[in-house]
Amino acid sequence: MKNTAQTKKKGVPRPEYPRMQFRREYAWMNLNGTWDFAIDRSGSALERGIVEKKELFDRKIVVPFCPESKLSGVEDVDFMEDVWYRREIVFPSTWAGKRIFLHFGGVDFLSEIWIDGHFAGSHSGGSSPFSVDVTALARSGRKQVLVVHAYDAVRGFMQGAGKQSLRFHSAGCLYTRVTGIWQTVWAEAVHPQGLANCRATPNFDTSEIVLEPRFLSTLPGDLLRVTVRGNGRTVAERDVPAGSGTPISLAIPNARAWSPSDPFLYDLTFEVVRGTERIDRTESYFAMRKVSCEGGRICLNGKPVFLRFVLDQGFYPNGIWTAPSDADLKADVERSLAAGFNGARLHQKVFEDRWHYWADRLGYLTWAEYPSWGFDAAAPEAQRNFFEDWQAVVTALRNHPSVIGWTPFNETTGHNGLEEVANAKPAPARPDGARFRSYQRFVRSVVAMTHALDPSRPVNDASGWTHVESDLWTVHSYRATPEEQKKWLFPKKGNRTVAANIPDAEPQWDGQPVILDEWGGFKYLLPEDRKSSPGWGYNGLNLTKEKDLLDRIGGQTALFAGLKRLAGWCYTQLTDVEQEQNGVYAYDRRPKADPAKFAAVFGVKPKWSAW
């Protein structure tokens, strides 16, 4: 196979290969960089012929950064429902005869694609990666025109917005919006009988890796050769007939477990072989590890682990949802580990594949979460949009060993969650009626779908607030002192022995691991920021001494480590985000104290925890 990769063009932002668990670095082309761009305020650009008329594109944008961001070169933070992108593209002549795909890491929310004025495909979902097969339209070796339209009606309540503000200004815990393309765009050439994808599930107890490949198409006699390497040495290899959907098991002798203290990854190679010819090669990796809930604990490889998580919202001052570089993705994981956390709840945003790659490499535990705020969870159209996007998210991320749980919803009530987000209205104490029943039915369906897509991980149906059917019992509690926290977490009076955020709307606790997955939020600014930053934190606190911050944190982490029924916690938050100033690090990643001092308080754990 000739190497036709175009991976390191000078000046191309985010030049690295974007999909580390399914790599064909010999046949790809990065399409990031400067594109023509237009904001269609009236929604009439398609009628005016924008697909064919270059003159209707009146500005430039740097992809993959959203137009609201500084790095995009646009910096327009007003609402924009319709945006358009255009660039010229030349697929390499060596790609003739191959299946050619355009890949988009993320486009918020609905997208449509044209090549040379011909419609190529569309996608619904702002958080999931997707691909468009453009083989029929591609003309290898010739200049062609690629046009992308993104429609993002964030105020329509039919799509997840996460922490994007539904008002003009950022306010409270809602921030600058993200419209259109926000992750890498790239093209790939694949043999017509190449591998389309492969699910990899470790069976830790039997020391096997179970693979479920799918092919673009197959011909009789083609073989799939699977090779597993550890530390550069072949530990397993097998040839099987190329066929989609048939599970393949490979025994891994003397299997080495993946854990936070030893994040060992096995290399995995897939080759489609026809006679003596190798027609397709894909590289990946996996880890031998198991996640389970046992005796009120979360267990990794059969050993209980106390979750010392941090809330990570994945915002960047110049890129908003998009990290300026791959090094920034890795550095955020390293910053968290240095501050004493063993993982993160990835909050109201789907993190890109490269971030998860670094979590896999560094032994960092995570819960993956959907940006569920801002959509009407009882509306059928919003539910359909959610199903499509969440299904694609779980499918895209389920091979990552660092992901140990799924959180489809955050602080939903089932009553009218859009009002709480848009207008800061409190949740009703006793939601009822048809809307609430629709919400409950919806949540049960989402949990069932998530379990079907991935039976190997627990599902936290809703982080905090209204549980319906959940493998974990999570609550949110921002209390200023350990005494207040203890009193609230495990009440001694009434029928409940474990706290619930909306008791009248939730089922009884049924022995699930209890996790305080939001607490803290203590506002503390570095001295040089205090005059210019009128932001906020929780509990009305505005700490001015580093020692006071560390003492408040340490008082509660010491309490948590001694509560036998608590399986873990999640501190708010890793970094400040715009006006919300309760991070361990400032928004620009300056530490608010020596990370070793933070590690001394966040690193406190019970004796039963293996890590």
C-alpha cells in the first residue's frame, strides 16, 4: 500500500489523526484550515443559490473552530441558525477505485453536504461523529467544491445544547454557544471490501478479547487477519473468513490488566487478505479491564475503586468546545491527575476521540455524558433527536477502556426542564401528568438502548435530580461545610436513608452505589484576577485565602472517605469557565494553588479503595 497520507501540512490546525481506535494513516487527508464562510441570518441562502455561488460566501473561517470562537477568525457570538462552509478539495489520484468517505468529528446540529453542487448526504446530531460516502461524486485528481450547511436552532428546545447559553449573554453556568463545525473534518480512502468498524469487548474473567467486525462488503475467500501485540511482541493472531457481525474471540495469555496505576494497552491490527495480497489494514488498541457494581461499590477488575472525580466541561478560552491543540487535550488530563483526581465526569459535552485516547493512555477514569440541557425531554421530536445522537455517541466511544459509565441526562426533572435552563426557574417539587409519564417512558427507553449498545458498563440515567431507572444513585449537593453535607447525604429520619434531589418524584434507593457527583463549587480567584472578574461560585462564598480553599475542600473529602455507604464523589470543577469561577485551575489553566497541595486534599480515599 502506498502512503497517501496528508497529515502534517504546514499551518493546518489540529493536524493529528483524529480517530485513534480505527486508524488508516496511510490513506487520509486532513481538511481543517481556512474555508469560505457565510452566516445566513434570514435562512434564505439555499434559495439564493449558495451551493453554486461562491460570491455568497462573504468571509473566511478556520475549521475546526466554531464561528463564535477567537481561533475561528470570525468571533460572532450572536445567534446564528444557518451557517455555510465552502472549500475546494482534490482527492488524490491514487484514491481512484476506492470508497471515499468524508468524516466529520462534530457539527452542531443538523448538517447537509454537497460536492460540485450535488447533494451528498446529511446528518442529525451535534455531538456524534459521522461519515458520508461520496464515492459516486468524487473525481480523484480533479479539483472539486465541497459545501457544508449547518442548522443549529438552539432556542427551539428540540436538541441538546449542554451549557450553551439560550440567551444572548453568557450567565451563571451557561456559556458562549457553539455553532456548526467544531471538530476535525477529514477524508479517507478505503478498499471496497475494507473493514467498516469493529467493536472490541474485553472478557476480563476469561482473558479474551471479543471482536465484532463489520465490512463495507465482502467477497468469498477474503480473510480477516487479526494480530494482538503487547510491548511490541505478538501475543495472539488469528485468520477468519471476512464476514460482518460474527464474533471473534482471541485468548490473551498472561493478560495484563489496565488500571489507573498501570494503563497498559494492547495494539490491535486488522488486515483484510485476498490470496497473497493485503487489501486493507487498520490499526487499533484495547485494554483488558472490567467494570462492575458490587456491594454498593464501583469495581474495576473486581476491585473496589473510590471515585475521586472532577467535573470537566471541556471549554477553552479561544476555542470554546474545541481545544487549540492535541497537546491541550493531553495537558488537561495531566492537570487533573496532578491535582489528585483519578477521573472525571465529562459534563454536558461529548469529548472528542483524541481526548479519550489520552485518558486511555494515562489511566484516567471517566463517565461520558450527553449535553442534554436545553431540550424538551417530553417532546417526541426532541426525544427522536436525542435517540439518534446518543446512540451514535455510545457506539463511537464504547471501545475506550477509560470510559467506565454512561450518563445520558443531567439534572432533568421530566416536568419542563427547558424552563429551568432557559429561565432559571426552580424544578417543581412533585412533577406529575402526561409530560412526566412521557419523560419516564423516554428515560427507560434510553437506558435500555444504552445497555443494549454496551452491556459492560453501568448507566447513570440522570446525574442528580430525577432518577427513573439507574444502575447508580447520584445526587448533587453544594454544601459549605462537612456537617451540612453529612446531614443531607444520609438522613436519619423518614423512609429514605439516602438523599434524593427531588424525593417526591424519584423511586426508592435500591442498593446502587451512592455517588455525590456534584459538590464543592467554591469560588476562589487568584489575586491578580480579583479586580477584573465579577464571577460567581456556589454557596455565596468568595474565598480570598488559598488556605481557606484547601481547608474547605479537605474538610469534606475527609468526611467522604469515612462514609461507608459513599462510593465516590465529583468536585465542581477542573477549570473556571467564563464567569463561573470555581475551578481548581483558572480558565487559562493557571493553577490556583500548587497542584501538590490540591492532591493532598483531593487524594484522600478510604482504605478499601484499590486506587
